[in-house]
Amino acid sequence: MIHYRIQPSRPEAHQFTVILTIQAPTPEGQVLRMPAWIPGSYMIRDFARHVLSLRAESAGQPVAVAKLDKDSWQVAPCEGPLQVSIDVYGWDLSVRGAHLDTRHGYFNGTCVFLQPIGHEDQPCEVDMLAPEGTAYATWRVATGMPRLTGGEWDFGRFRAENYDDLIDYPVEMGHFEDARFEAGGIVHKVVISGHSGTDLDRLVRDLKPICEQHIALFGEQPPMQDYLFMTLVTADGYGGLEHRNSTSLMCARADLPRRSDAPDKQRDSYRNYLGLCSHEYFHSWMVKRIKPEVFTPYDLSQENYTELLWAFEGITSYYDDLGMVRCGKISAESYLELLGTAISRVARGRGTHKQTVTESSFDAWTRFYKQDENASNAIVSYYAKGSLVALALDFTLRRVTSGAKSLDDLMRLLWQRYGKIGVGVPEQGMQALAEEVAGQSLQDFFDLALYSTDPLPLAEMLAEAGVELHWRAPTSHADMGGKPGNGASPVNLGVRIADDASGARIQVAFEQGAAMAAGLSAGDVIIALNGVRTDARKLDDQLQQFSPGDDVEVHAFRRDELLRVKVRLDVGEASLAYLTVASGGLTDVGRSWLGK
């Protein structure tokens, strides 16, 4: 048995103390390693950099420790038991790291638990302790890790099957609201941390059918014995990370349902939060149990390259919103708006013409997760483009089988063939399985969808469902598509902007835009148009006085130097999409697709 003890030892200094005990350390000297990345977030994060100190002892005597590389240590040979203590700094307010202050604590196992090399398959026990002092007497703890001692939400002892299991149970501690519901015969718990004012009754009413929809898709009882949704509420946070029987989420306070909301009112921000919950829950099958062959097992010391992230994130991104419309949590019109936004996200940037979705998957470590100001012009998202590939594959399977099969059947076959028995999907496994469902070769489809930058024939496919795809120019610099627009064709600079104390900061200068053509770049702060001061709130309105082809003088700061450039304005290309139901209504294909 490998034993860990973790306690927020100095919340005011954001410091956890973790003690690892190994009864029979490796005779030649135990090697310990801190993971370099966390599954589900494909970037080297070097969690060892947050280890403040490391000490080892055996039989009450210090044992020498030598550092081998950036995240590994070797302890001198000793009889055992070996006890290793580390102090870990936690100030990463995200779903991927560790965070601690006097109000709450949170951690992922990859950030705090040393990997005992050679003992990874041994069972683990973890003692979780509250911080010392009366100020923390009412703290509670929430985790999906199986409990050995204490009541629900109590600190105590927990158990994991092995190290891989151990690091897949994030932990939230402090004060939080909680609720529960049942779906698929198992209990689902909801924990909300932070001042939220959440209508928990409505939240669980809305989550239940979404979970039941995903469970029904795979056709069996859920692959976990219980499930935990953990959400940290902040002013403007957003994000999620999947785990084997839980998910860590962050959202803005305004994203959650309020007790004052009308029962039939669903704000766009709340719809997005439910979509995030839906996405992470679908991952319980797709990537947590059905996973690429290269992830079985994970090598947490270095990058694990695969071309399949388009499938594991893209298909999940397809089903997160589709599941909501199928279970009735959003309308068909609301779903088509979300789909139109996804199509726009891919079409707006030039990256879709330069990078295939398989290249985007493979390069996730160095490009997608390390995006710079030119990302929209250089890369394509395997999430967004992957979801469109999933849509196209769904319609392709429906067409070639005359409606007898769909992507749903491929998901169930994936579960039976790979996920249920814990075998990784080979790099070409998705195509092979899709062709098995189709009963014929789909080489032309996969060559187009995965290995070329040519556009997918979405308009023709959606027409089979009774849905029409329309294109239009942006109506403002914040326009993300999905809706018809206001009928006008206003001029714009071809940029994405953000508030800045001095004016309007350019976040992205699109290659096809007027701003880039005139020499403006990301990071420049626009302060005036034709001598009149502007900012991010005024810019769109001020541009309405001009017509396509007009020249406007733009004053902007690049660092601390003032620029004066003439920009020839244009309406921009029709790069934003929106969808409508055809006059004849949804076809049989459309009703089957949307579950209507």
C-alpha cells in the first residue's frame, strides 16, 4: 500500500504539505517524479516547478536525495519504510492546477502527488486533513475518490486503485453548496463553490435529462458508480476538465441560474454552462474510457502525440449541444444558433485553410495549447473543426445506410470494441470502425475531412435535414455568427478587439482584414478615428458613419509609439454562418437527427 497525507498547511501562503510513505522502496534508491502534464489538457505544465521543498527520512533519520532532472528525484537506498515530504505552492486558479487560500482549497493529483516509480500499480490510500485552526473548523471536502472513513463531505481517508486512478480525482475543500439527483441508476452530486446565488433546484432539474440522454446513447448503465460536478464560481471564469467519475468546472457568476429567473427563461450564458457540463459528462465515455492507443497508459513525463484529438474532443463537442436539444433542454432554433456559431468559428480565421484537423490534433502540445495573437490566422481548432467533421460523418453514415445507421451507432460500437474492455483506439481505428458501420469504404470522406483543408459540404448535408446554411459579413467586431444579423452591412476593420485603458486593443488582426492590410497588428491600441477619440465600446458605432471604400485615419499606439495609418474600409467577407429551418420544415432526416 502506498500512502499519502495531504493538508493545507499554510493557506495564507498558498502551501500544501504532502507526505508520501512507501513501505518497501526500490532497493537501489527510490525514484520519484512529478507529472509534467495532466490528462485532458495537452500541454507540458511542469508541475514540479511548484514543489517548494522535498525531504526524505527512514526510521527517523534523514535520507539523501538527488535531483535527476526537472521533475525527478532519486532517494538514497534505505530499508524502509521511506517517508518523503514536500511543500507545494498552489496559486493556479484553473481546473488544471492547485489553488489554496484562506477561503478554499483545490487540487488535481498531478500537482501534489509524487509518482513512486516502480510502484505505480499498487493501491493508494490518502489521508486528507483540514487546515489547522478554528477558522477552518467548518470546512468540508468534495471528491469522487472512494471514501474509507468519515461521513459525506468530511475529511478522512480515501482509496485509489493505483497511481493512475489517484491522480484522476480532483479535490475541492472549503465551503460549498451541494445538491444531488439520480440518472441512469446512479447518484450525481453537484457542488458549487464561491458566492453564486445559484438556483440549485433548477440546475439539477436541467442536468438530469442531459445526463440521461448521454447514458441512453451508449445503451448501458453508466461506467461509474457515482458522479460529481464541481464548479468554482468566479467573476469571469470559464473552463472544464474531465475525470473518471467527476468533472472540474469554472464559470462566471452570471452563468448560473438565479432564483429570480423566470422558469421558462434561459440566458445564453446559462445555456453555455449547461453545454460545458454536457461536454465534460460525455467525456466519461469518450476519452476517459474510450481513448487513443497512445494514452494507454499515459506517459506523464512527456508529450503523447496522436492525430485523434479531432475525434475525442470534436465528437464530444458535437454531442454536447446535440444532447441538449435531443433531451429538450434547448430548442431546435437554439441548437441551430450554436451550430452556426461553431461553423463561423472555423470559417472566420485563415487557419482552416492552412492546417488539417489531424495536424491540429498532433500539434496540440505546441500550437493549440500555446496560442499567440496569430493563432486564428495559422491554426484550426480540433474542437470546433472536429465537431463539424463529426456532423459531416453523422450525415454521411445516415446517407450511405439510407438512415439505418448514424454516428450514434459508431459511438456504441466504439464503447463495446474499445472503451468497455479498456483497449486503446489505434490511429486509424476511427475510420475502420466508421467503415464497418457504413458497410463500405469511406476513404473519400476521411481524405477530405481529416487530411485536407478543403471545406466540408455542410450546406448540402444540412439541406438533407431541412436546414439551410446562410453566410453574411460581421455586423460588429464582437460578432461571432449564429444569428441572421440586423440586415445591415457595416464596415469593419477586420479585427477582434478588447477593452483597454487607452482605447481599443487589437486582440486578433485577421489576414483578410483592412487593419492588417494597412499595417496594424495585434497588440496595437486604437485611440482615435479621423481625429476623434475612440475605445472598444465606441468603435463600431463610429464606423457606421463611413461607407465601403472610404479611407479613415487611425491613430494607434504600438507599445509607446504613436502610429498614424490610413485604412480603406470594407464590409469584410461573408465569413459568419447562421442556420434556418427550410420553409418545408425539418425532413425525416432532420427529425431523426435532432430527436424531434
